[in-house]
Amino acid sequence: MTGYEMVPSAFPTIDALPSAAVSIDHLSDNRIFGFLNADMRARPFKLLRAQLRKLMQASGAKLVGITSPSPGVGKSFVASNLATAMSRVADTDVYLIDIDLRRPALAPRFGIEERPGLQDYLSGVTSNFADIAVRVNEERLALVPSFERGLASAELLASKEADTFFKAVRALPETAIAIFDMPPIFADDDAVITSERLDGVLVVVEDGLTTRKQVQETIRLLHPTPCYGTVLNRYKTGILDDDYGYGGGYGYGVYYATK
């Protein structure tokens, strides 16, 4: 951009961010249960966070993406609940980043109204990281939302501004981790571009819909970024199909396999 120079800066800690008040009712209506430690609907995500934390600690990972082969299988649902669940672990700050620039979904889920988002930083509208991040209530969770801007997403993700953004997130304190809600793999090349900057990826698949070939091709396209495993969404039978009815009543039962 003529006359504009990106000035690298530190990404603000969660305590330095403005806080947005979001009601538990709004979160529950949008199927976000990770803050609710005593709620059975949070159980799958607490189990998932335990496995992911082990993998991240073993490999020194800090930046993890959540993607899927195709749209509509629940990757944003999994990313939101995993991030909120992980933020309840002591001494852990979680940054949830909506990097699905074409079809952003996290802002309305968390009740965040239109404001500067990730696209605005990547396109040079703002050079201040504090403009694009918000703390959710008083939790140890920060959200970096995206909003539809009609911009060329692949070019933004391959830009020098994107390099600066990822370096700043990676430079956050050791107690911080970042979870990226990525685009679907087969929608365009945005997810592949994003994955090159991450330490690992979880792949969300839908019970009875996603094929073995789609999963295999997804892992191939992500290489050499490690695939930590798969999350089987809308899983209606097995260990999570209990009397509470989480697998059926909400249609969002979760079962997972990590490696």
C-alpha cells in the first residue's frame, strides 16, 4: 500500500485487551459449552484438550489449526469449544483466531459485533494488533475475529503482513497457545497456505459423510505440517452416546482419535 509501512509490534497479552461481555445463554445457544466445567456437553472437549495438550507439550507446539475436508462438518464448533475448554486450564492463555477469511464464523458465535478484524490487519487498514483482538468476558481467552471484506484471501495469507502476524502470535509468552479456525481444505488453497505456518493440525470429519479418501487427501495436502489426528463430529453411537443425549439432542456428538 502506497505510503504505508508495516511496523512489527508485540501481540498484546490477554490482560491488556479490551473485554467483551458475552452471556452464557448466548454461548449455549451457539453450542459453545467449553466454559461450563460441570456441564456434560463440555465433557468431550475436556477429554480432547487433555490429549491435545500432551501432544503439544511433547512437541513444543504453540500454534494449532482446526480444519476439515469440506464445509459444514463443524470445524468452527470444535475450534470454539476446544479453545474455551483449554482456556480453563490453569496458567494457560488461549488465542482463538478466525483465519477462515472467506467464510468467517466465530464473531457471531461469541456475540462480537462488527469491528476491526484480521483482514483489516492483513490488508494494512490497521497496524495495531490490539485493534483486532478482544478478550471474552474475564476468561483466559482472546478472540481474533474475521469479517467478510470481499478481499483476496490467498493473497492476504501469503503477504508480509501475515508473516508479521504469525511471528507475533508465536512470540507470545510460553503460557499462551493459539488455535486457528482454518478454511476447509478443498474450498481453496487458503488452508494449505495457513498450515505451513502452524505446528500441527486437527482434522474434523463428519460421521457418515466424510470419506476415507477425503481424509487421506487432506492429510497429504497438509504435509509436512503434522496431523495430530481426527475429530469425528455428529457421532451418535459409542462412548459418548449416553443418557444425557448429547450425541442426539444437539446432533453434535464428538469422538476423536489422535496420534
